[in-house]
Amino acid sequence: MPKRYESRTPKINQMLELMKTTPMDRHEMAEFIGLSYKSLCKYVSALHKERKIFICGHDRKRVIYKAGNQNDAKREPRDVAAYVRQYRERKKQIHSNQPRMDEAASWMFNPK
């Protein structure tokens, strides 16, 4: 690890020991070490570059790391067509062809 990161080495070593059995994402690592997410990203990049941690999986948008010197897991390709279909269905439900009621004139249609 580069010299500029050595001040946090004991905590990082504890985290690496824990990561041998328990995979973690960057948010969990930041909470464990006590750093902000953005500060931790440099540590994770350095550890990954030195092959002390590897990507063991992906959970939606988060990358999950584990301690060790193995090859990174590949992300499954997204099904773009299914995503577009879901988006269009949601858009169709939200924007129906019926005009919206004017809130200022609603008293005419809902008399009390």
C-alpha cells in the first residue's frame, strides 16, 4: 500500500481479515473504517490494484469485494429491451390520454 495510506493500516488490516469470510461493498467498508465513502474509494482502488481484494459479485449498482487474489467476477449484461419495455409501461400508466383536472376549476365538478 502506498505510504500516504499507512496511517490507517491497522484498521484496513482488520477489515481485510473480516473480508476473508464476509464480502463487503464500499459503503460497509467506509462504515467499518470510519471514513467517508469518497475518502474510502482511494483505499479500495489501491487495494484492488495491489490485488489484496477482488470483486466477488455485483448487487444491482453496488460492487461487492472480498479479500484475496482471485479474478474479478463479471457483471451480467443488462437486457436493454426489457428495461425499455418497463419504462414505456410505467410512462403509459402515469401519462394516460385523459386530460388532467384543473385544480382551480375543480369546484365546478365537485360541488359541496
